[in-house]
Amino acid sequence: MGNVESLGRVCGIAAPALPSLDQLLPAEPLLLMGAGPVPVAAEVARAGGMVINHLGPTMDRLVEHIKQLASYAFQTADEHILGIGGPASAAMEMAMGNLLWPGRRALVLQNGWFSGRFAEMAAGVGAEVEVLAVPEGQAVCAERVAERLKGQRYDVVTMVQGETSSGVCTVDLPAIACLCRQHGALAVVDAVCTLSTMPLDKDAWGIDVVFTGSQKGLSSLPGVALIAFSDAAWEQVHQHPGPRPHWCLDALRAQHFWQHHQYHYTAPVSGLLALHEALRLVCEETLERRFARHRHSSLALQAGIEQMGLVLAAPRPIRLNSVVAIQVPAGVDNARVRADMSSRFHVEISGAFGLDIVRIGQMGEQCRAPHLFRVLHALGGALTPEGAAVDTSAGMAALESYLSHCGDDVI
Ligand SMILES: *Cc1c(COP(=O)(O)O)cnc(C)c1O
């Protein structure tokens, strides 16, 4: 062995002397009340701190559990449930890359940032893409889809259940999925921010493909995603003429791991352990009670926001409860309000990708009474110095009153 000096001479670039994370992170963790990622339960955090072998009997059991738990969350008896090492967008890409290819036709229902992402991915794998666009802040309704499908043939129709970018809910989703079925098109649904926060009944609604991420409705660590294919969709996955455009996101290769416990790529074991716990907590709570908790929490927050004197961006009939979009009062600096909320109140919320709104998440662990009080108080506290006419006390009182009426044990 050479001495240290002679080893050191091999590296032309010196090691940077950077401080540890303690100095990078704020002294007090910020409360994540934005559009995701969201806070996680203690069980989830613990599970995410472990590493296990990615192959072998423990992993095999973990995979089987996750599939069973996910069947409940998606409300499906599908055999083809796969996990993905990657963000929710990777699941979207798996759906597009395995169901579309040159010569195939896709209709993208677009009313915002995330619903539009489907079109880029579909075009990327060579499909013919048509977009049915409605202005941001509106919902795609079943009538518009019915009109568009008349006399047309599409292989795939894509939609989001909750358009996180504008806080709008596709309330006609069951009717649209039904139309897709009648027209012989596969309905592909993004349930990233909505899964387990509001009803989604994959089999009963006739949805062919549904996917979600880990860090939003499910309240787990970012970095893994879940997708379920119906038998009809799976048959079409097999019809891909090749070459298959993705290797990691090839559903057939992924099935080796998720069905047959064979190596595809090293699964994100910590993320899957955390997801297991997050899904188990969904089952323990039951979907019915979880939906009620989300609904009450979000409506309480909305009541507080309105009583404070602010305007909610989405009209009530199409308002998404999972992510609440709030108009920024005229003359107020959106970014400065959020920065002030972070630095003075230790609460983070989200801006938007174009609209002058701020967004407060109501997903998973965000729907807890103490968090509601903190975020509302911080919002009022940051808006006041900006000169906005807000009545923080009235908002807090409305929140308190709503919560006391819906029963303390819910949230
Ligand atoms: C966040 C989000 C996505 C993208 O999720 P990533 O994990 O960032 O890839 C897609 N669709 C919706 C509706 C979302 O809210």
C-alpha cells in the first residue's frame, strides 16, 4: 500500500469541504403544505430509512403485499399492478410508451400542466396525438368528449382526475371513462394527487390504466410510483410491434419483477418499504374514512380562506379538494408571500406554473387539524404586510367553527 500522499496525487480535483446537512437544512423542518411532496407518517419515515435486499423471500413478500394493498387503493382486481422506480411522471411515461407507437392514435384531454404532459409523451413515442383543450381553470366535461369521439377512432384517451396545476377536478371522469369504453378506446387516468383522497373506482368505472405517485395522496416518500393495467390494456401492451422505446419503463420487463420476482433493475427498496406502510395505513383507515377526512379537512380550510377574504380560484362544482388554489390579491407579490411563509412561519405552500395563484395541498398527512391552523395563520400573516385586505382572525374562527361541527375525531 502506498502512503496517503502518493494516493492523493491521483485525483486532480480536490474533495470539496462542504458542511453536513445539519447546516443546509433549516433548524426547524418546514411544514410541507404545498402541492407535494407532503409530510409522511412516522411508520412511513421509519420504513424509508431501511435497506433490504432487492431480491429474495422478504422482497417477494413485500411485492405481493404492495400489490394487494394497491388493489384496494385503486379498487381493482387487475392482475397487472406494477411498481416503478421513479416519479409519477415515469408511470405516465410507462402508460404512453407501452400503449402507443407510430400509427396509434391518442386523444389527450387537457386542462392544465399535468394533463398536457401526456401529449408530449405520446408524441415522443411516435403516436398521432390530438388534444381536446379547455382553458386552464376549467374542467373537461363528458359532452365535449362525446362530441369529439363521434366518428373518430382513438386507441387511447388520457385524462387527469385532479389537475394539480389549477386545482380543478374532472368531475365527469366516470362518464368519460364509460364513453371511452363505448368507443373502444383505452381510458388512461392520472390519479397522482387524488388517489386515496377522493373516490376512484377503477373497475366499476371501467378505467383501463390508472397510475399514481408516492408523494401526494398516498403520503409516502417521493421516488416510486404505481400503475395498474386492465386485461384489455395488457393485451395491447403485448401488441407493441417493437422496438420497445423504453427499457426501464417497459411494462413487460417490469412484469418479470412484479409478477415473477425476477431481476429487472434494482428496485428502490427503501421507497417500496415506505410505500408499503403508506398503503397499509390507507387500508387501516379505510378509504371511506380517508375520503371523509380529506373532504372535511379541505372544506374547513376553504371556509377559512374565504372568510379571510380571499377568493378560491376554481368554481365550487369543479373544485378539487386535494389541492386548493387561491387567487393572489391584486398588487401582492406571489413569490414574496411564499418566501415569507417559509422564513417566518416555517410553512411551505406552492405557487403555480403560470397562473397567479398559490396552492395549498390537502393530501394525506396534510389533512390534520393542527396543520390547517398553521397554514392559514401563516398565509394571513404573510399577506398582511403585502397590503392585502385579509382578516386572518375571521379565517381562523371559520376554520375552528367548521372543524368543531364536523367532529373532532375525523381529522
Ligand atoms: C405531481 C403530479 C404529476 C407529476 O408527478 P411527479 O412525481 O412530479 O412526476 C403528474 N400528475 C399530477 C396530477 C400531479 O399532481
